[in-house]
Amino acid sequence: MAAYDFKDKVVLIAGGAKNLGGLLSREVAQEGAKVVVHYNSDATRAEAEDTVNAVKNLGSDAYMTQADLTKPANVEALFLEAKNTFGGIDVAINTAGMVLRKPIVETSEDEYDTMFDINAKAAYFFIKESGKHLNDHGKVITVVTSLLAAFTDGYSTYAGGKSPVEHFTRAAAKEFAGRGISVTAVGPGPMDTPFFYGQETPERVGFHKSQSLNGDLTKIEDISPIIRFLATDGWWITGQTIFANGGYTTR
């Protein structure tokens, strides 16, 4: 298969307004892609607008769309809208998720349901709709977490909610293979974003930093090249979870 790039491709990014998703939106646009910028809440609307404007300033096209992806009908509508707007979808990247650090004995049923809805259910139906609507030889990439390979306390519903995505990824890779669609997951280490700091004490932040090869947290700039590679020349990798964490953990 010839080298693959983003020129004239359509890239749908769940959580594409800010942090890793916002960076990816800009980077794939710079390489010629049209971008669907999904965001979840009104609080993120201004960042979604900034990202869409940034894409257009780079000479590409984009639009923003708000949806609660824990509702499967909304996921289906997200993909149909993208197809109707841009004529097809080549790459679907799901950066969305929710972090909670809490002991098991203090976790409520509502918290459990919310965490699994966002981290597992939404991811499942995102992969499902990708399989239904992506163009042949498309790429599906889900952001998970390196905590899947960690032995630690506090993150039972976060790592637990992300862990099924590995199985979804393997199954989808087999099921979509006939159409040349690769399906992968990327597990960053603790990332230097507001999602992380809200869950940790300064002491634990220091510990997490000490576990990487350069004594720092994972940056979104460390992860975006890996996702872009999987969506282009790295298409032959499928059904895998890639741990990208500077030596933080492995298995």
C-alpha cells in the first residue's frame, strides 16, 4: 500500500476542541485534512470555536458539533453529519474521557455509571459507528491510559472504564479488517493537562514525574505524533494498545 497522508482526508475527532484533541485538529489540518471538531459541554464551546477558526486559518475546512456521546443515537448522528457535510470520513479519533481518583469504598453507583458510560460505552459506540461509516482503509484510534498496565490505587473506575476498550479494539480490528480499516488504542502516561491535576496532590504529581525517563509528565505533543503515525504510515498496526509514557509503566 502506498504511503498515506492527511491531504484531502476527513478526520473526525471526539473531544477535538482542546488539549490533545485540539492539538490534533490543528496538526491534521496543517497537513491538509478537513476536521470535524466534536465537543461535549457548553463550557468547551469557546475552545471549539477557536479550534475551528485555527483550522480555517490554516487553509483547511472544519466545523464544530456538540454531542453527549454516552447516548448511542448522538454518536450515530455525529458520524452521519460528518458524512453529509464532507462526503465521507477517513479517520476517527476518540480523545474523550473522564478521570476520577477515588477509593472503591467511597465510590457511588452514580459515579460508577458515569465513568463507565463516558470511558467504555461511548468508546464502544464510537468504534461501532466508525465501522459502519468510515471509508475503506480508514483508521480508528481511541485514547485510553497507561494505567491499564499499572498496579495502583484510586483509579478503579477510570482504568476499569478504559480497560474494555482494549477488547473492543481487538474485536473491531478483526471485524473491520476486510475493508482495510485499522483499529488501535493509545495509552498515554499521566498527561500534563487540567484533567490530571484535578485528581492528584503535589506529592503524587512529583511521584508520577519521577517515573518517566526525563522526570516529567507526558505532554500532548508527545502523543499527537504517535496518533498521526497510526493514522497514516502506521496503518499496518491494528488491534494493538500502544503504551506511550516515557517508561512510566509497561506489561
